[in-house]
Amino acid sequence: MIVSLKQAIEKAEKNKVAIGHFNVSNFEQLKAIANVAQKLNVPVIIGVSEGERDFIGVRQIVALVKSFKDEGFAIFLNSDHTHTIERVREAALAGFDAVLFDGAKLPFEENIKLTKEAIKIVKSINPEIIIEGELGYIGGSSMVFKKLPKGVAINEKDLTKPEDAKKFIEETGVDLFAPAVGNVHGMLKNAPNPNLNIERIREIKKAVKIPLVLHGGSGISDEDFHAAIDAGISIIHISTELRVAWRKGLEEGFIKHPEEVAPYKLAQVAIQDMTAVVENRLKLFNRL
């Protein structure tokens, strides 16, 4: 039986599968994710960015995820894209299972310095919390774009280099590492997202040895997902895809029920649509 996030990640690495990580900002999203994970009996990570946890409430999302965890399955909570030491401390004290300190836009040495500081604080609060670091800018918004955001690393020369990844991990001691390998936060409106650089994932994995995290999973092809997992990815983030399903489902609910005012009734179609997205992704990542 899996009892910790560390054990879940170790099992995923051993079995050449990936844990699905889904961001939420309301209960409907959380309910859809938890229901599918329970049904498929696979571990899942719930992510909340700074904006998402400000909206839900830091202690509130901890309590909600714990309520599902108490039902006996492997669901974990990640403080996603945390940009300040103060917010890192807040998440650790609140009881998160994992914290991503995101210094991807900072100069290399400053990213290392602040990541080390974040680790020191978190481990002093709870040594069991998993710490993730990030190197390489892939954008900052889970949105649908007409064109790729300015500055994202998609050209080979801009991707995370294995030697930089190795130095970053040796100097910081992070548990998980998120590189830029052609992945982009958000989705393109009328085209698939760029292909991942699978060989770069393989090179980074060989250089660093620790589990790798793929951010910006929405819009990536199924073939690239499987190839990325084979190359060393152990966790995959999905956010925009779930947001799109929520909006489409909610709009459909208003059209189907123009006189309805009960939120839980209007939200049913959105929950169904999000459930379909989560089930598709979890089956794909776990090779079910």
C-alpha cells in the first residue's frame, strides 16, 4: 500500500509510468479528479498555484485533499509554482505533501541560492515534504493562446542543458526536477503544442538520476507522453485542458438548463467533461 508521495514516485519510476498532477481552483475540479483516481486505483497529485490557493484558501485545500486521503487512497497536495520563500513556508506549515519553488525566471545562481533556502525551511518544518526545483522558462499562464508566449524555451539551444541540470541538483539537493524540454504552459488555440525533445529528457535523466517532472502537459500528443515517460518523466502536469473542459461544460449546463439557479445542478456537465479528461490522462500515464 502506498502511504507517501515519495513511495508513489518510486513505484512510478520502477513501473515506467507517470503520476498525473492536476491543478484545481474549485471543488468541482477536485471532485472529478479524486473520483477518477479512486475508480482507477492510481495515485494522483493535486496542484494549486499561488493564485489558485489564494482563491480556495491554503488551509481549506489541505483539509479538502485530506478528506479524500482519509478515504484510503493515494492523493497528494503540491504547492505548485511557489515564487517566494514566505509562500514556501506557508505551504509547509499548512501540511502540503510537496512544494515547487519556481525560480525558473531568475538568474541561474540566484535560482540555486533561493531553492537551497526553500529546502532548508521546508525540511526544518517537515523532512517528509518533497521539494521540486525548476530550470528553464516555459511560460507562466495556463491559458489558450493564439501564438506561443514570448520568451518560452522551445528552440534546442534554449532548452535545459544536462550539465546545468546536474549542477543545479548537486548544489540544491532537490527531490524532483522540472526541466524545459519543449513543453509550454497553456495550449495553442488552433494547433497542437510543439513536440517535446525526447532525447533531451533522456540526457537530463541520465545526468541527474532523480525523478523528472513535465510541466505544461496540456496540448501534448499521446505519443510524446509515452516517449517522455520512457525517457524518464515520472510526473506530468495538466491544467489548461481541465480548465477548458470546465468552461465548456459549464456553458453547456447553462444552455441545457436556462432557468436553473442551483450551482450543483449547473455544474454537473462540467464535472462530467472534466472527469472524461482526467480519466483519459490517468489511463494514458499509467498505461491502463
